[in-house]
Amino acid sequence: MPEISVIVLNWNGLRFLDTCLTALRRQRFRDFEAILVDNGSEDGSVEFVHRNFPEVSVLSLEENVGFAAGNNIGYQGTQGRWIVLLNNDTEADVNWLQALHEAGLRHPEAGALASMMRDFHERDRIDNCGFDMTFAGATIDLGRGERFSSVWSQEKPVFGGCGGAVAYRRSMIDDIGFLDPDFFMTYEDVDLSFRAQLRGYEARFVPGAIVYHRYRATMKSYPLRQVYFSQRNIEFVYVKNMPLKLIIRYLPHRILYECGAALYFLRIGAGRPFFKAKIDAFRQMPALLKKRRQIQALRTLRDSRLNALFRRSGSGAHVKKLLSAWKNSPVRCVSSQQL
């Protein structure tokens, strides 16, 4: 039984696979298996992997079932004590898996380990060091856009890890379940992290687990699709996981956040997918409430402890984003047909 199972999800990512899988082949930590789940690619990805990386197990799906469902299918065939998700548009440092393995041994209380994700092209610039959550239900990508400094050289607790390069303890997944396939793409890692926190599992940022990432290299081709799923799924996360007392307590903050988001997406020409996302989330309310009852019944973390985990800041970044969109010309270069 391998210590680690690495799942790489791929959809028409042939141009990335040589870099991604070669980096896995060069890992100094060797007690791992690699599984590539192909989401119905039409660019020769499967044939390329079979021909050039025979050590990688390939699960070839007939259609694109999304990030969550695709990784769930990959998980079913894994054996490792740790389940590691890795984006195909990455290049992992040779010590990446070694750093995750050692951190897992140091922190038996941790259910998730977040990697140090850096920009693929500017390698001293941070892409993501995990994320925190605000009391309004918004996420804050830690370190995003900053130059690497000693601030990010120490391990620390985080709310969760980005699904592009994160490790989950199998025993935690067995306890709370894996990714929710209804999300399709985006925020499924936030949902899993929220459920883990509610159940009492901690998450740690591991600075030595370095992965270089082409930020949104795949999703940037479909910006309106990204808007739709992110704005629908953020409601999924909130409804499923936020305790009722905290929803009531922070309702004004949530309303302000939603109003700001609406203004922002209207300004950049993405109002249609934004409002469609909110309507579709409302339509899913019966199913969401059913999931909510199950999650809340199993949680062990008290409201006071969860509240202490939330960031009291973060609104400033959202305000800056809104003001930036308002000052600049609206972006209207994409078609609603992308949805």
C-alpha cells in the first residue's frame, strides 16, 4: 500500500502533461502512486500518457464530469493513506511530496495539508498558500500576488488548502466524505475544508511543499463559466456549512458582500451569469438543506471555536477589487454562450 496517492485531473491539457508528469517522476519521495483521470479529452492526452508515462495509471472517462466528480472517481481506485490532488497545469518541486509526508507525520491532528503554490512564470511570486474564510462567507487566498518572504517560510494553520495542490488524510475522507459532485468545478475544496473544520480536523500550510502553477490556465478560456460556477457554488458552501447562529449574527456582512459582488460583476459585463448563478442556487435549496442537516448533525466544533477561525479582515481586498472595476473600462470580450 503506497503512502500517498496523487490524482491528476485532466481535460484537454495535453500541452501541460509532460511538465506535470515529469515533475512527478522526479520526486525524491518514492512511496506514491499516480493516477490521471481524463475528463473526456479530445486532444490525445490519454494516448500521450500511455506512451510516455507508463507508470501513471489512467482512468479515461467518456465525458467531462467536472473537477469534483472526476477526482471522486479517481479516489475510488486509490490506496494511499494520503490523497493528493494536483492540477495538470503545474510543476512540482522535487521535494514536494517529501515535504507533505513529513508534515503529515508532524501533525497527526491535521486532515489537510496546503502546498506553497507559486507562479509558474515568476517563481518568486506566490500564487496560493492555502486560504482563510471571512465571517461573510468569502475566501481569502493567502499570499496571492506577493513576493516570497520570510512571512511565508513557516508552517501555520489555515482554513483549507487549494484543490490545485493539496493533501487530504484518507481517514478524514472516510469520516466526512470527499468532494461534492454537485459543485462540478470551483469551491468544492472550500466546501470540503469547511466540513472538515466543522468535524474538528485542522489544516496546515506547508511552505516546503512547493508547486509552480499556471494560474487559471484552463479556466481563463471560459471566464463567464468561471463566474457562474464560482458564484453559484459559494452559496452552496454557505448554505451547507455555516451554523445558523453565525448566519444570523453576520447577516449584514453577507448582504453587503453580495451587493458588492453584484455591482462588480455587472460592471465587468458578467451580470447575466452572476444572477443566473444565484437563481440556480436558490432552486437547489431543498437539496442543500438536506445536506446541511446531515453536516450540522455530525459537527463537533462549537460556534465559538469556528467563529474564532474566521478572518475579521478581508473586506478591504473586495472593496479594492470593486473600485478597480469601476474605474476601468468594463470587460465585454466574452460570450454568454460559454455558459
